[in-house]
Amino acid sequence: MRITSIKGINEKREQDLNKLGIFDTADLIRYFPRAYLDLREEQLLKNAYHNDVILTAGRVISLPFSRFPSKRGGFVKAVCEQEGFIFTVIWFNQPYVLNKLKQGEEYLFYGRVQHRGAETSLVNPTFEPCEKIFRLQGIVPQYQIKGNLSQKVLRDAISVSVTVEKPNSIIPSNLQAKYDLSSLFEAYRQVHRPKDFDSLLKASNRIAIEEYFALISAFKFIKGDRNQVRINHYDCTDKELVEFVKLRFPFEFTDGQKKAVNEIFADMKGGSVMNRLMQGDVGSGKTAVSMCSIFIAVKSGYQAVMLAPTEVLARQNYNAVKKAFPDYNVELLTGSLTAKEKRDVKARVENGFVNILVGTHAILTDDVKFKKLSLCVCDEQQRFGVAQRSSLLNKGVAPDVLVMSATPIPRTLSLIFYGDLDITTISDKPKSRIPIQTNIVPTEKYSDMLNFIQNEVKMGRQAYFVCPKIEGDEEGTVISVTELYTELCEKLSTLKIGLLHGKMKDKEKTAVMQDFKDKKVDVLVSTTVIEVGVDVPDASVMVIYNAERFGLSQLHQLRGRVGRSDIKSYCFLLTNSKSQIAIERLKIIKDNTDGFKISEQDYKLRGSGDFMGSRQSGKMMNDLGFLVYDTDSIFLAKKISDEAFESGLINPIIKEVAINKYNKLKDVTLN
């Protein structure tokens, strides 16, 4: 059903919903709440710390005013009072708020607290008149919103949608009955209108079972024959490989690296095509191992390609490969090259002049053709989707595949999602690495942390400040990278501060990163674009804002951007969450440096929603959004899928739904 048929959704709001990926009522019911408010839990503003996110009431005591010097920027501001405590409420880039506030009325606000000098403010809060919101009662869903949408508009639209949409389960009916699965329709209704938190969890589990059943079934359909007979034969000897390692790497490989090299060598000399996942913790030396696989290929007269998800990582890999292979022709292909540069590189690749091609998604275009490609190496494999990976493999004839991931995957999940892959795990790290000291920083210690960082910079160190988003959310619960940059330029005015985020052009990002590497910048304020591939030895401090918004594996990866040398390094986790689960999760990071242990504990604590960073960043399953569900749901889904396949219950309709649902996901790797 079209969303414009819902009362209150005009064409303008339809456009705002479209920007959220919502085009009909079926999309609306899948747009899950990012949080829930228990309206009984209010907090006095005078007791809140800087950057706390709170639910609080206040009365508007002066007419709100706005200042919008340009169409793109400005604010609305109001002065409020709470039991004699005066505070301001400010909304950035939301001029429509001005007409929604009335002097003398009391509102319930939900937003982030800012203490600047003597002024206390709530930034970009969600708000509704107390009289109206208290009639909602119980648990109230809060959605991620943009544009002119409000929580009320989205809640009302979804309330209509859950009555008109009747989602049907693709799980065979006899298996639904066997495993006592509740109505999928009722599950969606409870997620958006929960009567209590127990009902909410049960509903979330039911939806998770459905989605994982489709995902796992799709994996089974899409995965090819991993025992494909080898066509490309390598004449590189083990002695030549040992000599390459001794000559090109001025350090001894760890036991884990040696084991990985032996397994890859055995694969590439065997009778079947290699299809291997190499996972290793941050700094475990996966890139060096991948160089060995490349050597085996090019030493035998073949071409190799190394694919990276970002230009920053591609350039770093290119420099590393050039250094390791001075006797071979190594080229870089990225989107930032000029049209002529791209044509020249592609021509040299096609005629076989290029032995090793390193690059980004630019390699995947149809006009990139190889003469004799036998090896594909994918760095940070979870960043590439099915179609992208297939496009790369089709450029060679039965090429060997080595995919790498610094995202620790719990063994139980790897067996489910990578059952067709041989898995190599590098569990140890170079002995010279000093463990990174990790602290959870309460808001009252924020100033002390900034003073500490200033002292670190004085000693020649550098620091990262990471935010989850380029722009803050409409509710003001997340600090934006641009807002933080402005704040730090004021609070750390003696330091040189750089800004990096995904909306910048590739050349701008590369220039900023190069300035940071060259120590022209002391502090880099960034989104997670620095999550992988950045290697700055003098960086000793990582500060992560809204740490509760990240998956633990992602936090561990970010932490791994520091401690890249023998310098004592620190990671500070900032959170304004009062959730006991959120705090317990962050304590796992604080108390552990082993990425695989972290992933296993996170998995046990709150389920698979954070697998590969999906809950916070939408990297894996957008269909599950912010749902929190039990670990057992994924195993039950696998059990049901296995039984459906074994019993021949998978019909063409189920196959079509499963593959259509996940074949277009950009960030799930299906081998």
C-alpha cells in the first residue's frame, strides 16, 4: 500500500520517508524503533552531566526564536524552566520546530545535555507536549528520523501499517508448528506496540528467526561448489617462498602467520581451487601473509589482484605491495584517478604488463580485463557484496580466492556463514606490541581526558576522535563529527586539528590522512572511515564518542588504529547510556585485548545483532535494524533451514524470496 494513502502523509513527508528507504507500508513495518522510552523514568536536568542523554520535562518561559542566516544552516532556541532551574533548548537545522513550541506549555524532552560555561542546553531533543505524551502510556517507540518527519508522524504511520500489512512467513507451515513459532504479523505488531519488554523480546526473536532463515537459506542457494578443480598450476617451490619471506620481511613471522602461509601454500599447490578466509585480530600480520599468496601467483607467471574497500586502504596496500615486489610491475586503480590514467592502467592490465593490480571498487567495472588472472585477494572482505565479489572472480578463469577480515567472527557464527570456506585464524600478535590501556570515561571526567591528550601531543603523540555519524541524529543523542570538530577547535585551540568523513571527496580524504601521517595534524576528528587501513605509528590515543552505538568488534578495530608501535597507547570510550547492558558490553572491551574473545563474549551477552558491526552501522542485515534478540534465534533458524533442505521443503517461492532478499545486500559476503 502506498504511504500517501495514510492520513497525515503528504508528498513532502513521502519524500522524507523515501530518504529513509521507506516507499510503502511494507517498508514501514520493517522500520524498527531505534529505542524505547519508559515515560516513568524522568531525570532532573540539574543533575545531568555533559553529553548525557536524558528524558526530562520543562516549561517554555519565553517565546522561542530562530536564526537562519542561510538555507543550509541555523537554529531554533527556547528558554525553559524546570523546578526553578533555567535551561535552553536548541535545534540545529530544524526551522519547523519554531511553530511547534508555545510559551507557557510544558513539554517532555529527550535529548543530549550540553554544559557550556554557565548555560545548560538540550541539543536537538525529541519533544511532545506532556499532556499528549503521557496519554501514550507505557513503552513508547522512538524512531530514527530525518527532514520534516516527527516521532508522532512516524508512529502514527507505522500504527496504520501494522494493521494493513499481513507479512507471511516463508518458513514451511509444518516447521512453524513443530517449533511453536508465533504469528509473524503479531511479532511485527508487538515490536512497534509492545505491551511490555518481555513481549518485545519474544517478538524480536520471532522476526530474527524469520530473517536468518531466509539469509541462511540464501547462502545455501548461492554458494557454489568449493571443490572446483584447479586450472591454474603454480611452479613456485616452498624454498623460493621461504627465501621471499626472509628477503622482504625484516622480522620473524609469528607461529600464526607461519601456519597461515603453510595452509595457503598447500591450497594453491593442491588439486582444488583455494577458497579461504583468513581472519586475524588487528595487527596480527594478515597483509604480510597475503603477500606470500601473491608471490606464489606472480612467481609462476600469473597476475594477482588485491581489492580494498576504501582508497585510503588501497593506497596503503599499494605502497606495501610495491615495497615487497620491487621486481614486478605493480599498479593502483582507484576512482580518484583521471580518465586517462584509468585507461592507461586498464590497458597495461589487459596486455599482461601489470603483474599485481591493487585498487578499490574501480577494479570491478566491466572494462577492467586481465590477461592471466589467477589470484584474487580481498581485504576487509565483509565490505564487499555478492555481486561485487562475483564480478571480480569472473575476471579470471577459476581463480584462487583469499579473503581477509580483521573483524573477529565467533567460531559458532563462522561455521554457519562460512561453512563452505576453509578458515585460517591468526590468533597471535607480534611480541613487540604493548597492550592498549582502555578506559570508560564518565562525562564528569571529560575535561581531565582532554588535558591528558594535550600532554600526549606535547610529547609528540597524535590522537583520533571518532564519532558514529557525520551529522547528529534529530533527537540529539549522537554528537556529529562536525559538531565535535568545532568543539575541539575551541577546547584544544593550541593543537592542529583535522576533519575526515565519508562525504569528503577521495582526494580530500587522502590529503587529510597524509597530513596526519606526516604529523602536520595533531588530532584527527573522524567517522569510522579510519576503521581499517590507517597505520600511523605516532598515534597513541583513540577517543570514541557514543561508544554504545558501535559493535564490540568495531570498537576493537577502532582501538587497533593506535598501538601500532612500541609507544604506550590509550583508548577512551565515551558513553552517555545508562543501560546496564551497554555498560557491561563496554567493560568487555575494557578488560580484553583479544578480538576473538571479545566477539564470543559479545555474542553470548546480547546475540548476533552486532555480528560484523551490523546493529550500529547497518553493514549486514538492514532488515533487522535495531532489533535486539537472543543468541539462540540464529541457531534455531539454521536448524529449521537445515531441516527444510533435508526434507525437500524448500520450494521455488521460498528460494526466490530468500535470494531476492539478500542477493542485493552490499556488505554480506557469500562465497
